[in-house]
Amino acid sequence: MTSPASPATTWPKKPRPQLSILVGILAAVAFTVFSARQINMQLSTFIDLWTNPLWEKFWPIPWEWVLNRHNVIDPLIETFQIAIVSTLIGCSLALPVSFAMSRLTSPNKVVYYSSRTVMNIVRAVPDLFWAKLLVTAVGIGAFAGAWALSIFSLAVMVKLFSEDVDGADPRPLEAAKAAGGRHVPSVATGVLPTVFPAYVAYALYVFELNIRASLVLGLVGAGGLGRVIEAQRQFFRFGRILGILVIIFVVVFVLEQISVALRKRLV
């Protein structure tokens, strides 16, 4: 007895690309080419970059100078101090501001729209401008850098954490208010416990950003290791700069691995 023949396998037809997608891709490519021509971008520039004689000044690295405590280690410690202080200040201020910016936990529309407007203005100003402004106001040094990065930390943390608060489960908050709780205690008991692990994870991420950003802010006199890099750049001591960059790479890599491991445990 023969079994009936199995029906032939039919594969679904590959969908044809929509005309709007093709037009969008062509428009993006055309605008990219147009923009490259407007800024005089040439492929030969990338080749000429590697034949620049200044590359010879990056080697050898004077490790005896780089590993000197007063030259690099002390400014590196100052960079850590700036990052730690600014992270604590910025993230602490971001906690109540994030709840005020969330539709779920904001007490009223006035607080919601005013807090979002203020933070949009703060976020629109680059951290380098804040550093330049504060250096002019309070003087060159780590104090100006710490305040500039505190504002930067606040802006970044509020943007990330308020979105997590928006996505939190509203039922515990509704239950707390239905039981007669006031707004702030209800938020503290109904929403904060569910989003607090994300808050800690974002704080660790902001600390990583502050380590990198403090190097850039140091170029404008805001303290830390960036000021050392700028001083060496002015005298074309690129070998010392390369040694500093190697140390920065190792430190940032270690911090990132620790931060990733901690975030995996929390989230």
C-alpha cells in the first residue's frame, strides 16, 4: 500500500522593496555626497593623514615621565575625584527631577511641563560650554569641572531615568493612592522600588561618561588629566600624550568591565 504523495513545499515570495524605501535610500546617499562636497571632504585626506611626519613624535613613550606621580598620577586621581563628586551631585538631583518629569509620577501639569522645559534647555547646552562658563566664573581648576560635570550628569541621568519611570507599572501607585496615601509617599512606595535598580545602573553609566568627559573639560582649564594633556600638546610632546592615553584606556576599560558586571547583577 503506497502512501499518498506529500504536497510540494511552497516558499513564501520575497517581498519587493517598497518604492518609498528606495527613494529614501537614494535621497540619503545623494544628501551624503552633497554634504561631503560642501565641506570639501576628500578621500586623499585619509591617506595623507598617515604620512604626516608628526606621527614620529608619538614614539618612544617616556614612561619614566608618564608614571611619575606628580606628572600623571595626581591629575588622574583628581579626574576620579571630579567624576565621583559630579556623579553623586548630578544623580542625586536627577532622582526627584525625573519623577517630576514623568507623566506617571508628576504631581500636576505645571510641574511636568516646567521641569521638562528647564531640563531641555539644560540638555541643549554642551558640557564644554558649561565648563568654559564656570571656569570664567569661578576660576581654573577642579571646582569648575566638578560643577560642569554635575550639570552634565543631571541632564543625562534625567533623560535616561525619566523614561524608565514612564514605563513603570502604574498599579502599585494607584493602589497606594486609593488607600489614602499622599503623592510623594505613594511614589516612594509604589514606583521607586521597581525602578531603583535601573537608577543605580544608569548612575554607574553616568560615572563612566564623567571619567571620559572630565578629560575633555580639562582642555579648557577645568582640572584633571585633561589639563596635563593640553599642556603637553602645546609643546608638541606627543610621546607623553600617547603614554597618558594608554593609561586612560586601561583605566576606562577596567571601569567599564566593573560597571557592566554590576549592571548585570542589578538589572
